[in-house]
Amino acid sequence: MSPNNIQALINTSVTDAKISMEGGIESDPAYAAHTATELLKALQGLEGHVSRRKMAAAVARKAIKQLEKEPLS
């Protein structure tokens, strides 16, 4: 995920960021987990953003659960 995309997730509402990030869980859960992790890293050291941190952590957990369900190739 590019820094511009992460910045867009920070600058938009938490609800819009959640919708954007959860949209990829079904199609590419690994990428969704990566995006959530990158967002959490970008939020380190920033004041506030508690709701955004919780949302990113929840998306990461959902993406990981989806990965666990997928059969190994």
C-alpha cells in the first residue's frame, strides 16, 4: 500500500476507511491484513485516532480469520 493510500485512510472518516478496507477482505485478505497493519504503523505516535486504531485492528483480525478459512494450495 502506498503512503498516499495510507494517508487517505487517515484523512477520511473512520467509517469510510473501514468500508474501504473491509471491501478487500473477501477478494484479497492478505492485502487487507497488510493494509491494516500499515495503517496501524502509520498511526503510531499520532495523538488521538483511537477509533481508527481499533477499526484497523478489527479489520486485521477479520482478514486473518479469512486467511485461516482458505484452503492451502
